[in-house]
Amino acid sequence: MASTGKTKAVALPTPISSANGQQGAGAKGAAAAAAVDQHSSPVDKDRFVLKLNQLAESRSPYVRGHANNPVHWQLWTEETLALAKKHNRIVFVSIGYAACHWCHVMERESFENEEVARVLNEHFIPIKIDREERPDIDRIYMNFVQATTGSGGWPLNVFLTPDLQPVFGGTYWPGPRAGGAVGEQIGFLEVLEKIVKVWKEQQQKCLMSASDIMKQLKDFTDEGLKGGEGEGLELDLLEESYQHFMARYDPVNGGFGSAPKFPTPVNLAFLLRLGTFPATVQDIVGEMECRNAKSMVIATLEKMASGGIHDHIGHGFSRYSVTENWSLPHFEKMLYDQAQLLSIYLDAWLVTSSEKLLDAAKDITDYICSDALKNPGGGFFSSEDADSLYRKTDTEKREGAFYVWTRKEFDTILGEQEASICAKYWNVHRDGNVDPEQDPHDEFIAQNVLSVVSNVEKLSQMYGMGPEKISGIISTSRKRLLEHRLKERSRPNLDDKIITSWNGLAIVGLAKAAATLAEVDPARAKTCLKNAEETVAFIRKNLYDEKTGILKRVYREGPGETPGFADDYAFLISGLLHMYETTFDVSYLQWADRLQKKQIDLFWDPENGGFFSTSENASDLILRLKDGLDSQEPSTNGVSANNLFRLATILGDSSLEELAQKTCSAFSPELLQHPFLFSSLMPSIVASNLGMRSVVLAGNPEEPTLAAHLKHLRKKLLTNTTIVQLDPAKKDSLDWLLRRNSLHDALLKRAARKGGKPVVQVCEGTKCLDAFEMSDIESVLEELG
């Protein structure tokens, strides 16, 4: 299953035993016994009646994909939830996403099974939810499963009382059609029958237990709800976080911990930036430790770029690796992974000048801008599936079928010599390279997942050919294999939802690419900027209400009904701030400022600080949570705090800085215990202690000194540093910014008084120093730090 990784576990009472018991058997073909015509009312007087499967009404590809199941799936609506209360039925909620391999496995084994359908239809209100559309629901019940089991993942399956309080939950359970050994794991039918029995025979006890669970779940999920004054949020928290990652680092394979291994770009970004904070931070963490943190990140990124998690024939990265050495991924490709990995590979290239890391970043831009995720009308789709058909004539999908190769295919497609060279380069074996223990469904027999295990120099010596010849063979072979793959195989299913928050992350990555690659690959930089601009325009046109300032969460066949969550605002604001610093177009700042006001209005906690994930008027949720912990995406509050500090610095607005500090303080109890869970908040903790830096370039941007300064800044990995450009020729568009920040107005007037001679100023808090020469940028930044 797609694991979310381990989290803090607490002992919550669960009324359902997971011990093996006798599995009942019912008559097959009885699934429709409780059904009526699908056009009838869901409630027929007082008789419990479920509509037939309702999922064809959804726009979600994941939800709609279950429309032909015999399970009478319902949608999460007020009508459905009222039905559960009216008839006192347990609600079974199954949450997943389109690219999830184990979601597909459970569908085949259980939800397409008539006996499972009969039990669900007769005794439960079954509801199917796309976690990407409703992360608020997913987060609540994922917290419950993680609290009771110590881990979580998808598919997420939970049983709720009619009042939506969780009773029992888990992830994947084997179904009646499960193949291979499932060990001692309880089967899904057995789980269902135990729930039915408990609800029938011990309902009051079950309700009391659910109430107790609810109380403890509130304690478990009170992150950011206790608040604090921020005492103790000192810079040594960064050193504690570093020590945690250092202890878990895998020096052989890169990454942290054992299998499964996730890229966790937010943690990599924190570690890489330790050496770019002011000298005060380096003094506390240690210079050697900062260098070691950088080395851990670079080694991890290099291992990932060479590993099977990287699509060496096409482009992009898979979600995560089931092996320690990155050799065998779960093959789904997610937009949010590509976006964040693009950012971290660009950052890593800035501090190393490594061509390997630059190539990885370029590869991701190809995947985002030119491959399956690109929406021709602007914006980016969500994901590609893990499962696919191996041949177009096949009828059953297999995990990774689109991506794996046999040695025989190499021989046929490439020819004997080229196949031999490429097989050694990409670790292709006659009998396959996937460990049978990692292949429970026998999907990878004789198949190879490509990883780079050699290099041009070694192959040159081995085959007696020049390095250029070997490089040419690998490059040509890659193109031929890609042509074969696209012609002969069926591409994995595409989830063509356009999610606001994930597109915000993509805008961040593409804006950074446009600025960073402008000198080394100007054509690619222009492509990245064009795609980022189109994405901003798409979201503003299709997912934003200019009158109310409210965002929508999802676009598919038109804007969805779900309003934007706090992360949609946070990630989009971050993208707009990066767009401003790439283009210096003030309109991006203006929209970011308006969105920030709306995020505060909808989600801010005036009592304890920080942002709730959902607005106050969400009526179908049992908890209102705050997102402070980083996961596969950076936390909403981590990104929001950084946005507030950046906007405060650019706009000269101390009230925004105060909100940023309160956002950090909201999580102080958890931060002090587990700082390593809050990597995205660490830059804001530094800013809370030392302030933000701002580099202001005032004058004609074409003037050689200013142009040289900006080019120099683009080559640096800047952390907690904003860049502002004040061009007198654009004073009309600058008026808004100059009115917001009087310091900028004064600096621009100062430049004009010098007869148009540019002024470069570096500020930290209220302290500003001029940088007249190129070397002054370095010395001033160091002096302020």
C-alpha cells in the first residue's frame, strides 16, 4: 500500500478485534437485494434503501472508476450522511486516489466481489472518496488510523458511527480474490462481519468506545491548537533536527531510514539550506555538520537519479521506492513530487554545479512541460497510474508494466551489441532484476526495472570504444526504447484533475527553473516561464472568483464544488511570490497579497495562531485540524509562515511578520518535542530569531551593474532572502508597491537623485547596507548575518 510513513502512535481503544475468526459465507448474486431503481429517492419512507452505485455522478477519475462495482457506493453528501443517521447505519468510507496501486488491488479483490458487495450493501452506507479532492476528510481519518496502528496509507478504509465518529480502520485488507499468501493478515470479509456483529450485539458499547476514541483523537490531533508564546523556539532546534536526520541517514544508499523510502523533498531542502542561513545558524549547528548535511542531500539525490525510482527512458520520478537502494519503485507519478523534486535538484545544482543534478532537473521540466501531465489549456494534471497493460492486447493491468523491460526486448529492439552495452548500463538481466520477495503477485518475473549501475568510462574500457561512442549508443538506444514503449504499450491512466495546491507547487518549481536556468539553458528557461505563466492564468480564470477572492480546489470538466483549503492558498501564494522574484511583475505580488488576506480571513486561528486546514463553515467534519507536520507535501503552516515573512519584507508590513511568528508559536509544544517533523517551519524559526533579508535593486535593470548583480544572485542558493527590483521606467505599475513600502519609494528616489545611477541595498530587519561592488553582496550578506 502507499504508506504515509510511521508517526507517533497512541493506544486508542478499538472495539473490533483483529484476531482471526470464522469467516462467514453468504449467497452470491444477492447484491441487489436491498436496491431499488437508481432514480428513486434514497429514502423510501422508513425502510432502509440504498440507491444503486452513484459514482458515475462524480467528476473524480478515481471515484468514477468504481462506478461499475457491485458495491452500492454513495457520494459524501448531506443526503448520504443524513441517511446513515436516519437508519442508524455504520458508514464505511474508503479513501484513495487514481494512481494508487494498492487501491486497485483492493478493488479487484474485494469491491468487484459479489459477496463483499452483498455485505456492504445490506449492512453499511458505503462511501468512496478521492483523497485529493477531499484531503480534509482523509486527514481526519488518517490520523485515527495512524494513532491506532502506528502507520497509515492508501487505500484508507474506516468504519464510522452515524455521527461520523471512527470505530475501526486500516489500509489494505486482502479480499476473497486475493492471490498468494497473505500470512496472518485478517481478510476484508472477516472485518466486515465482525463490524456487523459488534454493531448488532454491542452497539452501546461501540458508541461509548467511539466517543472515547474521539476524545483521545482530539488530543492526538491537537497539533497547533494549544498554541504558545514561542518561548524555546530557538535556533538549536535546527541542530536537533539535523541530528535526527543524521542518525537515520543511510550512507550506502542515501535517503533516511529503511524501506520503503520516500524522496521527502521538504527534508532535503531543510538540510541543504543549513549552510546558507546566516553565520549565527552555522555557529550553532556547526560548520562540519552543515557540510555533512549538504553531502547527505547530494548523495541522496544522486542515488535517486540513478535508481529505478527515476524513469530513465521517459521522464520524471515515481512516488517512492519499496527497496532501500531506490531500485524498485511504486510506479505512480505525482505532480507534487515532480514539482518539489525540480526545486531541490535546482537548489542542489546551485551549490555543486553537478551536471548529473542539472540533468535530473532538466528531465523533470521535460516531464512537467511536455509529457502526460501537461494540460494544453494551461495547468497540470495530477498523476499517472502505477498500473498499466504490458501489451495493448492484454486484458489485465500490472504494476509498472509500462516501464519494465526484458532482456529479450533489449536484444530485439536494439541489436546484440547495443543491447549488451545498455544492459550493463541499466542493470538488465536475462532472468530479471526484481527480487521475488518484492514481487508478491508475480508481476515482475523476468522483468527489469532500469537503474544506472555503470558509467560511460567503465563501458568504454570494457568494450574498447571511445566514450563518445558509448554515450551515443546509450542516447540513441534510449530514444529507440522510448519509441517502442509509446508505440507498443498502453500508457498508464491519467488522473486529469487540476488541483490548485499542486499547481502552486509546480509554479514554484518552474519559476525557479526559469530564473536559475536563464544563463545555462535560456530556451528551457523560457519554456518553464511560459508554462508557469499559463498555469497562473488558468487558475485565475477557472478556479478563482474575482468578486469574493475565493479559490476552488479542483478543476475537471469545469471547476469543482469543493472550495479551496488552506494549502491551496498557501502553495499558490508561494508560487506567485516566486513568479514575482523571477519576472518582477508586480501583478503577481498584488494577487499574492489579496490571496493572503483571504487565507487569513478564512483559516486563521485568532486564539492560538496558525491556519486551520478548513474554513469555519465546514459542516461535514468532526474535527477542524491544523496542518503543521510535513508529509509528502510541505505543511500548510510551514509554507504559510514563510509566505507571511516574505510578504512582510517585500511590502514592509509588520503585521504580517507578527502573524508569521504566531504561526510558528502555534506549534511550539510539538516543535520542542519533535522538531524534525517540522522541516518546512525551520526557515521561519530562523526568520523569527534573526529576521529576513532583502536585496533591493533600484534603477534601470539593463544597466550593467544591476544586471550583473542580479545574475550573481541567480547563481546563489538564497534562503530567507527576498529580491525586489525597482525599475523607474515601470513606475506606473510600481505605484502600488511603493505605496505599500515607503522604504522602496525612498530608495528609488535616491537612485533618481544620483542621476539615474543604480543603488543596490541589502537589508535585514530595519538595518540596511549598500552594496556598491559585486563583492559587496557577499560581504554585506555576511555582515548582516
